[in-house]
Amino acid sequence: MYDLILKQAKLIDGKVVDIAVANGKIAEIGSVSLPAKKSIDLAGKHFVSAGWIDAHAHVFELSPIYHDEPDLAGVAAGVTTVIDAGSVGADEIDRFYQITRNVKTNVYAFLNISRIGVIRQNELADMADIDQKLFDEAMAKHPDFIVGLKARMSKSVVGENGITPLVRAKEMQKKTGLPLMIHIGNNPPDLDDIADLLTKGDIITHCFNGKPNRILNQENTIRDSIMKALSRGVVLDVGHGGESFSFKVAERAKELGIYPMTISSDIYSKNRLNGPVYSLANVMTKFLCIDYTKQQILDCVTSHAAEMLHLKNKGQIKVGFDADFTIFDILPETITLSDSEGTKRESKEKFVPLAAIVAGETIVTKEGEENGLSL
């Protein structure tokens, strides 16, 4: 007997299938006839995808600057997995790990190369805070929790240290085999110098920010350094945030054939409550405004995110994979959306998360309750 069956679940390609779950894993896909302890009949009315993954969030609730509760950014918004992007370093990784054991959302972390994490805006201004020994100890202690390294490479963070923290980060990365996520913002250091140091699997987040140190050059084409980095296998992450997403940059990049591997929110309590982020679904809807297909958008929060982060059993509806799902609608509604610069775009549709299912456990969102979803 199965633990759960999702009956008549509509996939984004229009197919309607049954999905059976046993022991927290996907056990069967198709027309399921065996009984289950619980059955949810979606009647072909609601979409189901692999659970949404937010590859850039800030959910260490004890952080003094960027903080949130994992489940508010996660399952309450239809997101089954959130990746904290460097809120903590070696000093706090143990405490963060313990907090995440008591939430419903899957939580992983990029470990900040600064031992102090983001307890102040300039965590890389003092090179003494980059402690190799403590970093190695943290990596060894939490191999299944830490999915990468994080370095925020903007003037307000590195102070007078320029590119040096990134040089150290690349040295620290070598024996981990994990991706390095680089925050880009105001210069110095210059984006060209940053991009030149990155290698296959590294991640440039805030990739569509509208600041002078953006991926576009003065001729409004993609910088040569970025094109070369992409050719080496460096990937782009949206990381919307309060100050790091420009419709104009994203639109121009699309015109030039440049797409992000992942669409992420950079969510924390302030931009979740007051905008312009609000939720991962809201950020996803912004890409409908610039004519991404629904499949492209979903791939960026499921299979692409799992691939980028080496989450081997997530991101696909496939037998043997984790039973993480997002149930959602794409509703016809004209809405106006704002980027981080106050520029507005209009969408005729929007993503509406109705429920998150994590390892077979169902959590209905507020939108799901408002839409009468009873699971």
C-alpha cells in the first residue's frame, strides 16, 4: 500500500497522471491502481511540479540583518527547498543547522567564507575573519547541509580588500568540490576582474542587477568577461532581492540569448513583507512579463536548481526521487509588478502556489485555503 497518491495531477506539458508516494519517495507515475493511506484527487484542475527550490534566500532567523523563518519563505509559499545564501559562516553554522532540523521546509546552506557571516554589511572587510581552519571544520561537520560557498564581492562588503577575498575563496573551494556563489553589486572590485577568476559550476548571483557593475557593458551588450565565464561553465542566478533585479537588464539579456540557470528570490522578512520580492512565485511571475515560457520558468526552480546545487534526488518527478511537490495554478489575472528599481511591467497571468508536499507531507498555503483547496 502506498502512503499517498496524487490522482489526476496536471503537469505543465498538459499531461494528467497519478503519482504514488511511499516512504518519502516517488514510487510510481502513470495510472496508479494500488491503494494508498491517503489519496488527493486534483481532478486535472491543478498543476503539479517537482517541489520548487529557491536557490538564494536568507532564512537564518537569528541574523541581525537579513533574517526570516524558513517555513515562511518555504512551504508557506509553496517552496519545498530553500538554500540560505551565506547568512552564516563557520561561527554559526552549527546553530543554524539545528534550527533547520525543526522545520517542514528542506533547508541547505551556502557557507559564507567569512567566519562571522552577515552579522554586519562588511563581513569581508577584515581578512582575519576568513579562517581556513574553522571553514574546513564546518565543511567536515556538515557535508549534507552545506551545498556551496558564498562570497559577497561588492564595495560595501569587501572594504579596501578589493578582489583578495575572492582569490581566497577560490583557494578554499578547491578541496570541497562545491560551487562558489558570488554576489555582485557596486564596484570595486570590477565585475570583469571577478568573472575572470570564476570556473565551471561557479554561480554569479544578482545577475540582472541594474547597477553600474552589471553584466551589460556601455554598448548594452554582454561584457566579454561574462561571455568567457559562461563559456567556461559559470552559471547565472537571479537573486532578485530588494536592490538586485532590473527588468531592463533581464529583457536585454534575453534579447542577446543570455538566460539564468536559476530563478531565485533573495528573500528575507523585509522584502517578503514589503516587496518587491514577496515570494518566489511572485518573482517567477515577473519572468512571464518578459516572455519566458512556463516550462523555462519551472525548470529554473526545479531541475536546473537541483543540478546546480548537486541535489541528486530533487527537481524532477521521477521514480526514486524525493516526494517533494508544489501544487499550483497559473491564473489569468492582469497584475502590475515592480523590479528593484521601481520599473513596472504588466503580466496577464500569475503563478499561485496552493500547497507544498515535502517527503509526502502536505502543507496548504494561504492561497490554497483561499481557493478552497482541501487536502
